[in-house]
Amino acid sequence: MPRREVETDSLEPDETYRVAFIERDGTDGAAAERDDTASHADDGPQPPVEPGEMRYVEIEDLGKQGDGIARVERGYVIIVPDTEVGERVKVEVTEVKSNFAVGEVIDEDV
């Protein structure tokens, strides 16, 4: 579990979380071939979120256009419009790109 998630109280009791185990010394290739969901090794790390996923996040910064910026695993950015720095909100991920995602606020009172 990332230390940052524990320290910021991003974890909620009775919630389900996805955890990825990433090998640091490379792979032998056999594991990727056995896993039907594995993509090509040259694609690099995949985004840690999926469209439709719900997340509790804390807005840490504001982007150039005033949208809230939250960071999750590996520093991956979720852009959350209409939020302010310091807000903790529940978002639904609506769009996922390789280096950022966009989330829509579902609940502001978390």
C-alpha cells in the first residue's frame, strides 16, 4: 500500500482497492504471455485508473486553467474541474489518458 495513501487517509474501511505488483528487475516475459490482460511490454506502465472508477482524492494543486489537480499512484494526475486546493472529494473517472485522467465530482462532503 503506498505510504502516501495511508498518510492522507485516502483509504476507507469496507472499500475495495486495486493493487498492482510491479517487478523492478524486468520480467522473463513468460508471466506477460500467461496473463490475457497484459499488454505489450513496450507500452510501459498503464494508468492506475480506469474509466468509471470511483476514487476519493485530495486536490493538491490548481492547473493552468483553474482545474483541481489530484495525484494517485506513481504521481499519476487526475484533473477535477470546479474544485479548490485542500478539498477531499469522491470522483468518477470519466476519461483516461496515458499521463492523466479527468474526474467528475460525485460527492463533495468526504
